[in-house]
Amino acid sequence: MAGRGVRYRIGSAAAALALGLTVAGAGSAVAAPAAGSAAPAVRARTAPAAAQAADIDHAAWQREVRAVIDQAMPYVRQRTEGAAGQRLAVVFDVDNTALETDFHPWYQYPTPAVAPSLELARYAASRGVAVFFVTARPGIIGSLTQSNLKAVGYPVTGLYVRDLPDLFNEVSAYKTGKRAEIEAKGYTIIANIGNRDSDLVGGHAERTFKLPDYDGRLS
């Protein structure tokens, strides 16, 4: 597929709108944080030329995403062997991790899946692993986001979006808290997948896998 310019994303537009509207909450009750630790992130190799370019090549981005997910797949297989009876989970970011948000117009629905991430989510689910999504999107588009994820084939155990108070907090702190909530429900998060450092810092996951964001050019 030819490279495409990065477009306005639905998450950003709705976040601005949500500041003046009552947000439809989609989070769970706050739970006490559980202890967690994270191994060093597996990172995509980011090409400086691509990161500095006005446009990001879609095909090159897909290849870099695939390189990271190809490392996550065998890890999930190994980690789930002999794990019957354990409550294991994986966590995905949404924008440019689960969905190709910045490569399509904000009004296109459903936004296509990031194919390698979809494969990983389905594979994890086939191994008995719960699949959660923790996004910085506002609650006003929580239902739309969940419908989009399901429409493109994702198994969705749970989706966490930002309620109105969360919109004023650091994204990294918000996402760390939501992973702690998942752990408080009795799950062990074996993998956390995202494309921004704010998706991955803060622990509460055994492993992290970082997709490319080209120095913040992708949301």
C-alpha cells in the first residue's frame, strides 16, 4: 500500500469535544494498585528519515510493527504453556497499536485494524488469555471505540477510556492505574503493547512491546 499522510484522528477531535460535554463513563471502579514490574521493552527499530519526514510510509510502518509482534507471538506461546487455571491478560493501546488511526480520515468507520496486533490479540485469546484495551480516548467515544474494535475482529474482554477527571491527568499515570485495576481483578498482565512510552511505563506488566511512533509523529 502506498504511503499516506498522517490525518486528523477521531480521538483528538472527540477529546476536545468531551471537555464541554458530560462524558459517558466506561471505566471500572478504582482498585488499590497491585505490585508490578516490567521487563525492558522490546522496541521497534525507528528509521530517523521516516521519523523526520512530513509523511510516514504506511508499508514501512507495517513492516516495523510486524517485526515487534513477531517477537511477542512466541513469548505469548511460551508464557501460556502449562498455564491452565491462571488468569492471564494482555493489554493493548488503541490508536496506532490496535487500530490504524492516523492513516485514515477520522470519519472513516470502522477504522481498520493494525493487522499484526489483531493476529496477536486473536492468538492470545485462543490460548485462554483475556484481551484488554487501555486508551487515552475520552469516554464520550467509548462505545464507538468498542464497536470499532469488535467490528474489525478483536476479542474484547474490557475497554478502559478516560472519564472526565482522567482527561486532566498524565496519560502514563492514567494507564498505569488502569493496569493496576486489571491486576486487582485477579489477572496477571503478561504483555503490554503500545506505541508511546506513556502506554508502557509504570509497571504492572511482565513484558512490554513498543511499536514505532517516529518520535511522536504517530499518536
